[in-house]
Amino acid sequence: MYPELVISDAERKAFLVDRQGAIVGRKLADQYGWKVGDTIPLRGTIFPGTWTFNLRGIYDGADKTVDQTTMFFHWNLLNESIKRTYPRRGDQTGVFIVELKDPAQAAEVSETIDATFANSLAETLTETEKAFQLSFVAMTEAILVAIQAVSFVVIVIIMAVMANTMAMTARERYAEYATMKALGFGAAFVAGLIVAESLGLALAAGAAGIALTFPLAAVFADAMGTLFPVFFVSDETVALQLAAALAVGLVAAAIPAWRAARVRIVDGLRAVA
């Protein structure tokens, strides 16, 4: 059901035949220095006690979007132990995963399953795996909104600083712009120089920011551990960074370029830096 979890046939078979067998992701194994054949003890909280597992396989992700921090073991091992110590908590399952032959029938199949268990002691809520995962993301929506708000504020501040810098630069060069106009250069050419300079500064700073994004993201992912099992910089993020840099450069140059294009030769030659 999960072809994106890549594991050898030998390790898969060893896991299936071992009642205490377990499989872990490559990232989790690297974090704790585990290797195939190790014995892993886990101290339970929801299910009290010390649980011992034999590591029979380490899976890799088919691509970088696959979670490699999960540990899989046999439900029967847990259930049999719970039935001995806490009989009332035995034979219970939180989630069943159903594979569909036709993904287009997801809504119909979900309704049928939920209708089967309606008005029972174990009513179900059937949804797609994507919707199930998004429900957890929604729990951190306030944090995400706060991060987005801070990001927009930072961009506005950078834009204001950049605009002030370009305005001061253009003001100090009014005599140069007037001289260029006297030599025959048009207003559009003068304005284009300011826009090009602003875009060059913004893109250079943006490129430096993009270059720093990748190592900082790696440090953040390591610090968060299993809290964010899949964390990487997407192509969309890089594109947004470039777009933000372009927007800052254009906005910062708009007014200075307009003023420089309209400056009169006589007034510009009188300007004192």
C-alpha cells in the first residue's frame, strides 16, 4: 500500500516472520545509530511498560517528501500484551487504512463505510489520507499565520529601507542625471538606470538570502527532529523569494526613477549633493 517506502525483500520477510520485529525509517535509524539486528527497548506512556523490538529492516523514501522517521511493528504483539495487563483496552484500533482500486470513488466509499457503522458504539469518520494529514496541520494554523504575518512585516520593512536608500542615491545624483540629459540621453534611459540599480541590489541580496535558506533549513530540520519529519526548501519557496526580491527592487525604484526622469537640466545642474 505504500510503495514510496523502499525496503529490500529480505528485510521485509524478516519483519513479517518475527513477532517482535520492527522496521524504522532511515532518518530515525541514523538519529539513534540503529542498525539491522539491534534490539530496541521502548518505554510506553499511553501503553505502560517496556516494549522490546528486533530491528529487522530500515526503509528509505522513494523521494525527499517521504517521512523517514516512523517505526512500524506488529499490532498483535501490542494487543496481546495489553489484553493480559489491561483487558478492557484490548482489541482496540484507532485507525484502519483502506486501499482503493479507483481513487475517484473515495467519497462514495467513505460514505458507505461510515454508514455501515452509523449509530453503533464505534462510529467511524472516513477521509482521504491527505485530509487526515491536513487535520493535523490545521492544529498549528495559528503558528503558521503568525509566521506569515511576521514575514510580510519583514518584507515591508526591507522595502521601506530599500526605497529610502534609492531615494537618497538618486537625490545625490541629480547633477549627473541632468548632465546625461544635456548630452542627449532621454528620461526613460535615466529612469532605467535607477531601476536597474535597484533591481541589481535587490536580486544580489535575494540571491544571498536564497543561498542561506538551504543550510538554515537543514539546521532547523535537525533541531525539530520528528516534529517535522519532512522539511525541505521547495522550488515554489525559491520562486517566491525571487519574486519578493523583484517586487522590493521595483517598488523601491519607482518614485526615485520617476523624479529623476522629470528633473529639469537647469535644476539638476544646480543640485548640490
